[in-house]
Amino acid sequence: MKRLEWIACLVAVCRLGAVAGSCGVPASFASVPSRVQPSVAAATVGMQSPPEASEGDTGRERTGTIDSVTVTGRRPLADIGIQKTVFDEQLLREDVAFSLADLLTHGTPVFVKSHGRGTTATVSLRGTGASHTRVTWNGMRMNSPMFGTVDLSYIPSYFIDGAALYNGASSVGVVGGGLGGAIVLDTRPSDTEGFGMKYIQGVASYATCDEYLSLSYGGRRVRSETSVLLTSSRNDFTYRNYAKKDFQLDANGNVVGWSYPLERNRNCDYRDFHMLQELYYDAGRAGDFGLSAWYLDSSRGLPLLNTDYTESNTSFSRQGEKTFRGVLRWDKYVGRGKLSARAGYHYSDMRYLEQSRRLYEGAAPEVQVRSDWRSYIHTVFGNAGWEAGFGRRLYVAADLSLLQHFAYTVNGKPVRNLSEPSAYDDARTELSALVSVRYRPAARIGIALNLRQEVIGSEGAPFIPALLLDWNPFGSVVFKASVARNYRYPTLNDRQFAKGPLLPEEGFTCDGGVEAGGKVGRADVRASLTFYDSRIRNWIFWYPDKGATQWLPTNIRLVHAFGAEASVHAGLEWGNGWAAELDGAFAWTRSLNMREPLNEADNAVGKQLPYIPEWSGAVTFRISWKGWRADYRWNYYSERFTTTDNSATITGRIVPYFMNDIAIGKSFRFGWGGLAVTFKVNNLLDEEYETELSRPMPGRNYGLSLEITPRFGRR
């Protein structure tokens, strides 16, 4: 029995080394995935060499009891000084109705600006704008070359296998132009052996239906997974409209009272269809190949503002989008390093249709098209990279990316300019090169330098440098600091609609903080605190021109963004299968307009930028026992101003709000497979709130989902 114990322990350690080796770094630098961030603990496995196994033990699985063994890994060299939040698969698979916007709302303190349920959602990182956050999928950038933003409501969390949020200077090692940060999304091969299937049916308030189907196959060399998601909703919730009044009149027509009307959300139904096909092939010495192809077909009604007095059958707008993204990748481990290559293609067909319907007595209604914007985007993507670890002290990486954009947009029915349609046809090439060196001069000190060079069209930016440091003075306490300079070039829309030349946005950011982890009693606890300071010159700001006929972009001289972020995670297991987890994230954000005053009456200087809350927070608590689980989610945003001078008027201020959601579920295991049922209540306290001016959000609503996972042979 003693020999079996040593063999089992040796196998466990070898498997850990194999996993670490697949990352292109020494095994002692492998990280263990965690719910929030990589562990900062560093330890070694101290054991005597086991005796040799006899021939009878070779190739046979044995079980035995061994003494307790602690296996942890050093922090990877690739993560020196990095400020990031890593979301584990459990969070990504928490709710089939979740989009990336929902994931960030409940799991981070960043502000997600939503135009309403089932409509556009964008993110603000560290007091910056939506276009200052870069989003990549399997290495290919998702930001629109026309708008510079990404609609996070179009990214279902169930289609993502890995997600990480990089803040500030840490994003330079991922992608350029992320003045606020970057969000990195990946799809990965599943560990399913043989055939696998998962089906989820969800129903919720407002005739909302979510259907998800996943079919997978895992063989010795080939793996395949096909995922389909269809979500639809009438989205016709009721709300109290505080922007209007119903007056009560007496017999003489005098006002004797008034009340706020109860109205129904109008013109707001939506339908989103997603399909993702993944193929992976292990070619042995030739490397690993992968293909990810994602198709989206969406049709959404744009809800009317609560200040709109028109009838729902006389004015309506609709937004449609058909998008395809495909990435082919290759990875090969060579010696101490890894070679990789990516090739991708992105196509989008977007349409914004605004119509009005006039009713005539005794005649058919007349439909008039007021605006019909069509936008077409083609992007070709290529990438090549190399990385290697040299011993335990040095890690080097190089990366080269190319994006070629083609964009065409036209308004066949412009509202104001009826002489000819508004249109432009443009193309742009974006080239980005990165060299990264990470070094540990001592066991507890790390230094990293990222140098990125970008060429946008015929314009070349200066080097984008980022210096990152970390220091592990004792135990699992790590101090981190970073400083970086970054640039973001105007989008195609910025260039086309500006009255004069626009300068690239130039950002200088620095941050510093501390992370710690360890045992507090029987609980595993991790916590972090970070302070940051950013100054962005030539911030591009869209404003209404003097005639208020259209919005135009211009440069603001300077925006000063600074603040603090804190996070905490605690996990505890006890008794007969009981477990509990607590995650909290909080932020204090100041983003001030520091431009020169336009005139004596300019009150915007020194004020918080519109739609950026000063305080925000999110807390998630989960408790589970023998297949049962209960979740509680809470998030908070302080007041947001809608005007540059922070006017505290009815239309200039959006009141703060707290949000509370709960979910209760039970998982069952049968011989034929698994079954899970979940019931959730969103907006538990029936909060009346808005995330954007004049766009009400739903009150208390409910959802029920059923998940079926058949078992086909051995998994």
C-alpha cells in the first residue's frame, strides 16, 4: 500500500507539471485558476523521491490513501504587475440569459450603460468612455472601426469559455488603444470525451424565452462543439412615468389634482439568434489547430423615451444586425516556447430604420420612412506570435497583428438633408507590434516592460510603453505598480463627421496597489486594493452643433480620471457538503473635464463627465449544499449627471439606485444524465430606476430555467 501511495502522489505532481508545461513556462510558474484573480501564494512541493514502480503497476489505475499534500504554483512570469480580473467558467455559465454586460454588472464595479432591457450596453472602465475599452475575441479585436465601441448585450456569456478584464496599463500587453483597459474573450476546447449534449429552456416575465442547445464530441485528436442560442421577448413591462402628469379636472375645467401615469414600455420587443461552431484538431508534432465561427442575427425594437407623447402605432424605430466572426488558429510548442498564428474575418450588416405611420379615417394607414441607415463592415485579421520562458527568471514574447477594415454606410432617407443621401465609403489598415520582456532579478521581485508600436493608415504613433513591477515581501502579499502611455486614433465616424482635423487621444496612466490571500480561520480569503491616476489629452467628445441639427466630434484638451478599486473574495466549506462564497468589488471614480473654459459662462470645467458614477459596487453571495444552491446579487451606482456642467435639474441628474437579485436552484443526477432547475427573481425590491435618461428599466420580474444534460457513455 505504501508504494501505491507514492505512485498516486507522483502522478498528481506530474500532471501538474504537464499542465504548466503546456503554457510555455516552467511548472513552478503555473497558476491555479480562481474565481476572481490568480493566487498570489508561492509554495513548493516537498516530498522524497518515490520508489520505482514495478512492471505490474505500469499503465494501471490504482487508488489509495496518502497523507495530505499541498500543491500550489508560483505566480506566472507573464502576470508580473498585471491588474486583471479573471472570470471562471462557473460565473460564465451562471445564467443562460446573461450577456457580457450582465456579467460585468454583477461581477465588477465598472459602470455598464444600458439603453434599456434588450438594447445597447457599453462599459466605462476607470472613468473613461465606451470607445476607450478594447474587446478581443480569440485575439481578434471586436471594436467597430466606425463607432469604436462594442455592444456587450450582443455577447452571450454562454458563448465564452474564458474572460479576463485588464485595467489601465495592463492592457498594453494585450492590445493598443485601451485607454481604460481591455476585455479578453476566448473559446476553448471542452474536456468532453465522446458525445455530449446540453439543453436549456428558460422562460421569464414579459413573454421572454431563452433556448440553448450545445452538441459536442471529443475524440483522441478531434473535438467539436456546436452551440445555438435563441432569445426573444415582448419586453412590454409597465413602469411609473415620473416625466409626465395626469391632471384631474373639475366640472369647470380647473385642475384639482394630478398623478404620475402608469405606462407600458412600447416598441421594445427583441429577438437574438446566435450560432457558434468550434473545431479543434491535435496534429501531434505539427501543432494544434482550432476554428471558431460565430453568427449573429438580431432584430430589436428601440423603446420610446418616457418623455415621448406619440402613440406607439404612429412612430417606431428598429435596429437589425447580421454579423459573422471567424478565427482560425494554430499553436505549436517548440522547446521552451510557443509559436502561434491567427487568421480571421469579420462581417457586419447593420440597419437602423425609423418610421412613422399616419392614420386617415376610412383609408389605409400611410407609412413614411424617416431614416434608413445601412452600414456594412468587412475586416480581415492576421496575427503571429512567439513566447518563451527561459528558466525561472526570464519570459519573452513578441506579437504582430494586422487589421484591414472596409466600411460603407448610407442613409437612404435622411431626415434633414433630402437633396442627397448621407454616405461614406472608407478603408483603413491597422498594424500593431508588441515586444514584451518579463524578468525576476530576485525570487520576490518582478519587472516587466511592454513596448507596442502601432501604425494606423499612414499615421504612426510613438512607442506605447508600459512598465510593470511587483514585489512579494512576505507570504502571499504582493505589491504591484505600473505606468503606461497609450494612444487611440479617431474612428472612421470621427474622421468623417468632424468639421476640422481631429487629434489622436493620448493617455498617460499609472496605478499601484496590493493583493493578499490566505486562510482566515477555515475560510480562503483574497483581497486587493488599487489606486490609479490617468490623464487623457485630446479626448474626443461628440456635441450638438449650434443649430442642434446633428452631433459633431471635437477634441477636449484634457480629462483627468483618478480613483480607487477594491475587491474581496472569501470561500468556506464545512459540515456535510456545505459551501459558501462571497465576492465583492467596489470603486470610487472621478473623471473631470479639465479643458480650457470656452467662455465666462462655461461651468463644465472641473466637473464629472456625463454618465460616469462616482461610486459603484457589486456583491455576490452563494451558498450550496448537496445539489442545492442559493445566490444573492447586489450592485449599486451613485448619481450620474447627463450634462457637462452637472446641473442638478430633473433632466440633468439620474438618481442612484441599488439592485437586488436572487436565484434558487437544484441539481439532480440520474443514470441517464443530469437535470438542473433554477428560479430567479430580478429586482427583488421592485426598484424604480434608469441607467440612461428617460429610459425606464423593469421592476420586479421572474425567470425559470430547466437544464438537461444527457450522458452518452464515458465522460
